Amino acid sequence: MLTIDNLSLTIGPDLQILREVSLAVAAGEAVGLVGESGSGKSMTLRSILHIEPEGSRVTGTITFDGVDVRGLTGEALRQMRANDVSMIAQNPHAVLNPVLPVERYLIEGMHDAQGQPTKTAKLRAGELLEQVGIDAVDRVLRSYPHQLSGGMLQRVVIAGAIAGKPRLMLADEPTTALDVTTQAEVMAILDECRHELGMAMLFVTHDLDLAAAVCDRIAVMKEGEIVEIGLPEQLRDNPQHPYTRALMESRPAGLTWTPEGGPTS
Amino acid sequence: MKQFAERMGTLGLIACGIIAVVVLGALFAPLIAPYDPTIGSVTQRYQGMSFEHLFGTDQAGRDIFSRLLWGARSSLTGPLIVVAITAVFGTLIALTAVWWGGIVDSFLSRVLDLLFAFPNLLLAMLAIAVFGPSLTTAALALSVAYIPYSARVVRSMAMRERNLPYIRSPELQGIPGIVITARHLLPNVAPLIVTGATINFGFAMIELAALSFLGLGVQPPAADWGLMVSSGQQSLLNGYPAESVLAGLSIVITVAAFGYVGERLGGRAAAGRKA
């Protein structure tokens, strides 16, 4: 469904961020993009939605359902963002307008972006929050972003992201800004929503174990290149690239992830 | 309200009080003014201060206090027109430039630069030469001259906000640019627009007074502060400075009050951003 082919990204005269990245995500498949800071995993994600930094040069092709997304502009690009591809960012507090209540955020996404009538959007906002495991729906809808915890707010963002039933979810370290217990909950909710809707996901993280728990395949990135790509078990039991081996060895011992229960020791 | 008082400080509150007095005086001029501002008797000319004529009379025997009150009307409406037009069009241009960026931004910025190159008063005089002298012409011409000031300030702040995540992420949700601009960008630059308008008000007042002084704005025998400074010149030479001095003082004090309040509001906007 999503095919990235020979994607390279250069900033300025010779700062190469991405080197010929090639990656495919099938419908309904979850692919993890793992690597240390600066390895280019976020930049790969950003290139898909046209939000690479200003002044960067991008070569290679990205196709979504056979459409060249790098060639999209204006209304076609907006349509893709509204209906096909959603993104969840790291820090939910930066994403929501601080002076508007949560309900407005959800309604805006459904009404102004996807063109649903305001009435339907209003009804659906509550349903969506229930779907992401929020009990006090009415209270949360009326709350302003600063009144909610990071975990709660990230659930709201996930609710907004799945509102349009997108076919691809881009998740850029969605749990990094949260504390460990909330991380597990949010991750479990994200995983559940993904399976319910049959969404594909491109999941960026530096946590190899977390990626292994929720992804069907994992690509390991280093200095703008994909050095190894394979099934989680493959990487865990038989890493081919020395960098993957180093990543495996550097994780905290005795901690494994399961999508349902979070970290268990 | 308490917060407002804190931000304003003592001087700021005094300035607000002065503005309130001037505005109320202008609004209720017909009720407060003891005499008709345009009719006087030559036998009553050049009277000193008395209970009958609070600030004395001018060379035509007209009550200066009444003329000051009535004069506040045109002296305030002129700048009001200028500020309203400037704020609306300046913001519109700024936000258009910021949202579309690229060529649109470059083009609009060059047009603004071009307008900047004209001295304000010269532009106003040009318009008056074509359309004839009146307060409306002067105010409209000055509005055009002021648009680049307000547009440039709003543009620079909106440009900063444009790249913040709360503006960027609705874009990724696929929300149309015009909705994001109106609902998220505009409210967050609004404090700056208000501040700019307050400060511009003072500038516009001085320049409109200058135009009236030159006989290009408000026309006699109507009362207007700038006009009064001008018509009082002859009396000044004859040793009766009251008219020119009082009208001049009115302008200076009002402009200073608006300037100070604007500055305080600006500090408030800046402080609000930090929080």
C-alpha cells in the first residue's frame, strides 16, 4: 500500500539525512522503524506527509495506493491527510490549541477536514473517546488540554487520528513523552484500534522491544540508512547487522513487551 | 479587571482615565458644552478664563471649552477610521502572506515595501489634491499609508506561530488553511493587533491634526483640535495664546495617553506569550 523507493533527503549543500531508504508497508501491516536519535526515522515519516524541513531536497519516490504522494499538492494533499493517512506525534500538549476545549479539536478534524456534519461529529467525538478507553467522556470533552495528563491527551490525539478511519497511521514515538505505565496503556490502545480498523502502521521508536511487541516487521535505521529489516523474532534471535546486535545488547535486561499487558518482567 | 490594573500600573491607569474623559467628552459634547462651538459674537472675543467661559473665548468670540469638546469628536473619529481600516486590511494581508508563503508572501511584502517608501503625509496630500480636502479623504489616505506598518508587525509574529506544532498539526489533519488561519492563527496574534492599533491611534491623531492644521483635513468653521491650533495662530501673535495652547495640549496629552496604554498592552501581550 505504501511504498518508499530510494528516498534520499539532503539539507543544505551536503548534509545527507536519508540515504536511499526503501521500505514497503502492506495494507493492515505494522512496520517498526527503529534507530537512535538522528538516524532519520522521523524524517522518513515526515517526507511521507510533506513536512520535511524547509530547504531540504528530496529524491526518490513514495507511493500510496499507486499514487505518487511527493507529487501531491493543494487539495489532493489535504484530502490524503484528512482521509487516508493520520499522524500521531510525540508530545500531545504541543499538538492541541491550548485555548480550545478537546471537543473542538475532535469536531474540527471530522467536520472541517473530513466534511462530516457538525452534529454527527459531535456524537462521534464521544464514541471515539470511549473507543480509546476514556470513561469520563463528558468531562474530557469539556476539558482544555492543560487540564489533562499527557497519557489522557495522547488518547485524545489517537481518537482524532482514527476518526477518519485512515488506512495508514504514522506514529512518531507516540509514547516517548509519557511515563512508563501510561506508555503501556496508550500503546495497548493504539494496537487495539489498529487491529479493529485494520489500519496499517509505520511506527517510529528507539525502543526495539516495544517495536517487536506491536509490529509485524522491523526496519533498523542508522545514519539515514536501513541496515536491516526483518521479522521481530529474526532480529531478536539472529541479528545480522552489527548495529542491530548492539541495539539488542544495549536494552535493559529481562524486560519484554506484550501488546496487551505492557512490560512484564 | 484586577489583572488589567496590575499590568497598567499607576501611570497606565491615569492614561486610561484621560482616554475615558476625552471619549466621554466627545460622546456627550452636545450635553456638556455650554455654547454652540461654531457661533460666537465679536463683542465677546478674547475673553479670559471665567465661570462664564471656562477657557475663555477665541478671536471670533466662540467658547474655547465648547470647541475643545466638539473638536474631540473629529479628532477621535479620524484616527478611529484609520486604525479600523489599518487593522483589518493589515491583518488580512499579513495572514494571507503567512499562510501561502513563497511567491505570495514575497509579492505582498514587496508591495508593502513600496508603500513604505512614501512619506505618510505626502501620500495623504496627494489623495487630498485629487479628491479635495475633507476628514474622510485625509483619514482614508492615511489608512493606506499605515497598512504596511500594521501588516509588517502582524506578519512577523504570525510567521513565528505558523511553524509551531499547534498550527502545523491541524494542517496534517487535513484541515483547510483558511479554517486554521481564522480559528487558530488569528486569535493568537490578536493581542498584537490590538496593541498596534492603540499605538497607531496616537500617530494617526498627530498626522490628522497636522493635515487639519494645513487646511487639508477638517474644514472651518467646524471644531477640530488641529484646526484650532491653526486658527489660534493669529490670536497667539496678538497675545492671546489660550486657543492654540489648549488645543495643542489636548492633542499632546491624548496622544501620550494612547501611546502609553499601547505600550503597556504590548508588554501585556509579550508577558502573556511567555506564560
